[in-house]
Amino acid sequence: MKKAIWSVLLLLACFTGFAQNRKICRLGIKYDISKNTQWGIGRPVITNIIPYSPAELVGIKMNDVIIAIDDIQTSELSREEVDQMLNLAGKTEMTLTIGNLKNPAKQILIKKECKKSNAITEDQLATAFSMYSLETTSEREFTCPFKTTVTSDPVDFGKFETFAFSAIDENNSELETTINESIEKELTKKGMSVDIDNPDILIQTFYFFDKNPNYKGANKILVEKEPTYRYNFLHSKMEPFPFLSPTAAEAEAEYLLQFGFRLIDQKEVPGRILWECEANELLESSYHLDDYARIHAPLMCMQYPYVQYQRRVPFKVSAKNYNYTGINYDIDRMELITDVDKNSPAYEAGLRPNDVIDRINDHKLDNTAEELTAAYKGFITNTMQYRDPKSIFTDANGFKRCMFWDTFSYPQIAEAFQKPGNKTVFSYLYYYAPYINPSGNNACTFKVKRGKNEMEFIVRPTIRRSMTVEIK
């Protein structure tokens, strides 16, 4: 078993020596300094938004350009200076000027989320204990064989606001309509609009699917290989597909598929190809082009207008559903509540900072991070027999034996969660799941000590759900 499975908990055990009153504030964004002359050149471009963060709450989106921070132009700043301005000590509010395909420059007031430096949140704990519920919480990666080409001209994609599609081939009208609808949906979400009469961009699609004339049979060594998983935006989950690895030989593929589309300039230099994305797939069985377009057009459009990879685009998918009470734990003393989010379920129930948790749902909480780490490792090993081998996948940390729980073993799994030696106190994060709590009652009981008093609180958590897909 790989160390990565419990590395988060080991990290918690090493977080010592911070001043109790020091705070860490965050906006909830990841960004690059763009080198693309077509989008945000020299400025920060948002590459990911953390769910439930201040950035998400104020509506910042992926590919947004940070034009200015408190009226200071970011084009005049280095990466280090941008970092400093976004993380100035003692400054919890700032005004960001954001540009995207919908608004060239919009000012947004954003207030940072601040936590004590020794606090560990339930969001972080859900990641640390994800093997309790891989059905709801995991990080996975996949790569698509996309080839993305952008004009070498220093043209600003932000000036192209409208689009239309080239004429449909009447012999394939149903397929091409599906393809066009899939692309239109993504571009309109980015702020562009359809203009049939006078578009800034003309979209031209192309596709091919047929048997491979050079097929020589499947690679027998790889017959029992892990399926190829990709994210399906239509179903909001990772799914297996009949695609071979991009490194496979073409002769191993029984079918070949090509799908792509290009954005052609109609505004400044008519006929110039501004942006093009093409996928060439090797398949081990038949597949429908319309399904491919519906599932992959969203992935392909993630690189418009900001291209990060010209070939083989790597994606990371983070799924996380967990019970949120609003409690923040002390990473040096896990039973101590360092903070409680205002208006959270725990706050409404009466829990407060400096309360010491004795038990959560009859699970004792009196262990160090190191002890919890060791118990978690043992729990994973000892319960592997209750997992479904048909659901096996490799997670983003490279652990190859990730599997969902076997639905027929739920009683045994629930029993394992109850064993004191497994120290599964943080299984309350997934208390709504039948393989942890067969009763279906999601109310959590917290027994705490407040000074010399012993108290009991019933907390009814809310389930926080998030699914993020980012270009890695």
C-alpha cells in the first residue's frame, strides 16, 4: 500500500510550533501567470476554484483573468508580487478586477476566509480519511489525446464575442446537430452568444469513425488491464470507456475515431484559424460519435480561451461529499475544538471553541495524529476483503487498489467501523452512508467537556457536495 494514502495525516502530525493566535487566510483560487498572447498575457489566469471558498461565492470562474488587485494592474507585477498582494498579512478584504469572455473588466469585492494556523477543517479531514468512503470522496486523474492548436498571431480572444456554425451536412444532420449543441452549450457558459447573421467566429466541426484496417488483435498482456476512466459531465462522475491508452500501438485498436472543431476568424482576418482542438482515439470496441461529442466537448472547451497543453491534456477530478458541522480541530490536539464556523450546524447546536470532545457517536477521541494514522492504515488493510474488485481504480496519488465497498458486505463493514481498535472517530464525516450507519439517521452526537462540565450535543450536519474538474 502506498504511503500517499495516509500522507495527509502524517503531515498533520508534523504541523507543530505554530502560534495559536496566528491566522491563515485564503481566497480559494489557483492561478498561472499567462504566457499566451491570446489570453491574459502577463497576468494571473484562474486555473481552479476551491469549492465553498470566497472565490466561488463571489462568482469567480476558471479562465478568468485578474486584471488588477486593489486597482494595481497585475501586468506590472511579478508572480512573487502577485502572491504577496493576494496574501498581505492583516488584509482580509480586497477588490479584484476580473476579465473574461462575458465581461472585459468587472470589479469584485472579496473577503478572505481566515482560520487559525493550527486548525484542521472537516474538508481537509474528508480528504485525509477518503478511504472510508471512496464512493463519495476521491481524487482521480486521466489524460485525453487532445491536440490543441492556437494562432501564432497576438490576437485577443476577448474581442470575439459571438459565433455561428458552418452549414450542416444534411446526410448527417442528427449527428452534427448534437455536436453543435454540445459546443454551443460550453461557449455560451463562457459568456459568448450565437449570432447567425454576423458572427465573430465561425465554428467548423470534423469527425471520423470506422474499423481499423490495420488491426492485428488485442494485446493479450493487457487483457486484464484497468479500464480507461474519464469524467462524464452529463452524469457528473468518472466512467469507464472503451479507449486504449494513448501510448498503445494503432494495430491494437479495432476501431479508430477522430473528432474535432476549429474556431475561424470572421471579424478581423476572415478565414484565419484562431483555435482548434482535435482528438484521435484508439478503441477496443464500437462507440457512437454523438456520445463522444457530448462527453468530450466540455473537456475540449476547458482549454478555450486559455490553452495550457497543446498535446495530451491531463485532468484531475476531485469528488467530495461529506458531513459538514462547522467544527475546526486543533492539529496538535485533535480532541480540542479550535473554532466553530458561525451559523454552522455545530454552532447552532451549541458547540464552541475550546470545547474538548470526548466522543463522537460513541467513538472515543483521545488519539494523536500519529495514532490515528496508524489505525487508519490498519483499517484499510484489514477491510480490503470487503471491497468490490470490479470497481478498482487508481487514484491521483498512484494507489492502484482503490475500490468501492461491496454492497453485499455492508453489515460487516459497518461492524468494522464500530470496532474501538480501528479508531474510526472521523467516520462521522460519512455517517449518512449505509456502509457506516445502517440506521440512516444522520444526526451526530458529540460528548464534550467544557471546563469541569460534561455536555452532550446533537448536531444535524449538512452534506457538502463538490465536484471539480481541472486541467492538471
